[in-house]
Amino acid sequence: MTRKMPPALVAGLCLLLSAAPLPAINTDREDVRAFVAELRDRHGFDQATVEAALAGSETKQKILDAISRPAEKTKPWFEYRQIFITDERIAAGHEFIEEYRERLDRVAAATGVPAEMIAAIIGVETYYGRRTGSYRVLDSLSTLGFDYPPRAKFFRSELMEFFLLAREEGLGVGDVKGSYAGAMGPPQFIPSSYRAYAVDGDGDGQRDLLGNWDDVIASVANYFVAHRWAPGQPVAALASLDDPAAAPAKNKLKLNSTMGELRARGVSADPQVADDAKTMLMRFEAQDADEFWVGFQNFYVITRYNRSPMYALAVFQLSQALADKPSAAAETVVQETP
């Protein structure tokens, strides 16, 4: 005879199971052993230390779920835009700029990257440093590096960069928190970008993108400079087309035309842009009708930060709103959307 468990006992067992710790990375796996060996042989790490760090990491299903549905791939432009171009985020951006005005202006003068653009990147990435991520970077990168086959190679590389970064900057491998994809601090640099583009903004001998605003602001600008930001040049312009079919069905992140060629095809945009300016013509899904935009070199530079045309356009439009006086910002948001 089979006995039924009391409902209270069933509920208790379910609670215990749901609270059970998620599995740690198995350091006996062949791919994990190869990773540890490379850190040991190529970079001089102590094998036992690396194994202990990985054994202490956790594979998290939430991370795997999150990377499978990024907003850039699941939302149309008009919904994506509403996440970032809001009165609240614009107001917070003006407050951020006023708080760090001296730093922003100094870096802008030295690099040619406008203060509003630097602020917009940080505003889109982390709401000006308020939302930098709650996942341990070690968990994020080990989960994706060993249990996410579509991009395992990339994330294993980033995990290796993270170990190197932690050694260089004196960080605790298990202490740093960030996004589900392993991006860190207010500017959300992944480890390879941190190592390549972070700079010491205040001359204290450290590159701290986790809590030093001098370093954060200078590093965002340096990232743009390294990817060939063109000071004083346009970013993007709203366009009209004689024939909407001339716009691509799918946007490509490539400067594959010139403004003169687009004009010859019936595309009208900023008349001040020279005919020889390199361009990309893009289509964005608006609520009532598609929007058409022409992106220039500086638009392409923004996509080096996040390879999404929607991301770049959101950053650009937020920077425009931040460049306006606070009283005019809300009106600008309304006017920019046809």
C-alpha cells in the first residue's frame, strides 16, 4: 500500500530542494582542465588556486536564461527606446553631469568625446552607476564559458582575461560583481575591454572601474578614442526616403555607402553632411511606421561598445537629451520621435 505524504511535508521538501545550492563547476571536466592548464603554463598561475576558485563558482540557470533573450534581440525599436529615453533617466543624467561636471569637461576637452556622450553610455549601461549587476563575475563567466555552447569559446576567453585582470589590479576573483555576461562597474566593461581600454584617470596608479569616477569617465572616453571617434563630427541623422524599399530589411553594422550615394538613391538627411561621408542606412521599427536613420563614423564607434544599432541609437538620443537644458529635455524626447 502506498502512503501519501502529508501536504506540509511535501511543501517542506519542495522548499529544501528549491533552496539547494546550484552545482559548482566540475574541475575534472576536460575543458575545465585545459583551461586551468593554460592559465598555469601560459600565464604562471598556481594550479591549485585556479581550481579552488572554479570549484567555488556556481553554474546559474538565470544567467543562461538571460543571455538567451537580450532586449536588443527580443524587442522592436519603439519598445527598446522606452527603456532608456525616459524623463526620469534624462533628469538623472542631468544630475550626474552636474555632479561630475569638472571631470567630464576635462576629459571631453582632452579626448573630443562630448560629456553628454560619456554620460549617456553610463546612463544606458547602469543608470549612472546605480545598477551595476548582482552576479559574481566568476559565476557569470564560468557558467557561460563552460555551459553555454553557442559562445563558450568567447566567454572562456573572457574568464581567462578576468583571472589576468584580477591579478593585475589586485581584485578578489570571487568578490567582483557585475552583469549576467560578466561586465563590470558603471561603464560595464568586460574583462578584455577593462584590460585593453581602462585608464588611470586620477593618477593614483590604479585603474578602478568599480568605484573610481575619474577612472570610469576617462576610460569610457578612451574606449571611444581607441575605436576612432571623430571629434565634432555627426553621429546619426533622421532620414526620409523617396522609396522606403531602398532601406535594408536588416540593419548591418558596416559603413558601406557614402552620403552622396544615398542622396542619389533618394535619401534625404542632414544637408550639412558632406557627400563623401561614410554612412550606413538603417531601418527601425516604430509604433506606427518605420523610422529611417543614417549612421556615420561616430555611430559605428558606439556600436563597438555594444554591437547593436538599437543600442547605439538609444545612446545617441539620450546624449542629445542630456545636451539640452533640463527644461527642454522632455520636449526634445517628444520631438525626436516621428
